[in-house]
Amino acid sequence: MAKVWKFNLKPHDNRIEMPCGAKLMSVAFQGNDLKLWAQIEDGRTPEIRLVRVVGTGHEIDAADRFVGTAFHPIGLVFHVFDCGTE
């Protein structure tokens, strides 16, 4: 059965343990905390997913998959990319 899980993100590189094959859905701020939502399947083996958070104007790897853009309440903008698994 599929579920939606929520993960915390920080600027730059994130190593997040989540079930294999999780689909990264969206990103947004909840208060001051940057969150990532993913669709997961129960019972799948965990894996480490690499997620990069960058500001506008920062370099990215063109091979990384764009997940979304989140706007901080004080006006900062962060772009989130799925960099695959370890």
C-alpha cells in the first residue's frame, strides 16, 4: 500500500533514508522548516537518497531531476533536486 511520508531538508546536500523506489512529490516550507514529501510503498528495502537544496544562481548538475522550488517566509528561494541513490 502506498503512503505519503514527510522528510526534513537542509541547504546543500541531504542523505535521506527512505524506501527503495520512493517518488519525490513536492517541497515547501512549514514555518521555517523545509520539507520534502514522497510517495512510498510499505515493506520496501530502505535506501539512501541524495537530495540537493540550492539557492538561485548556484551551480547544479544537469543530470539531477528537479523536484520543486520552495519560498521561505522571509523571501529566500530554494530549489530542490533528486540526485539519485548511493
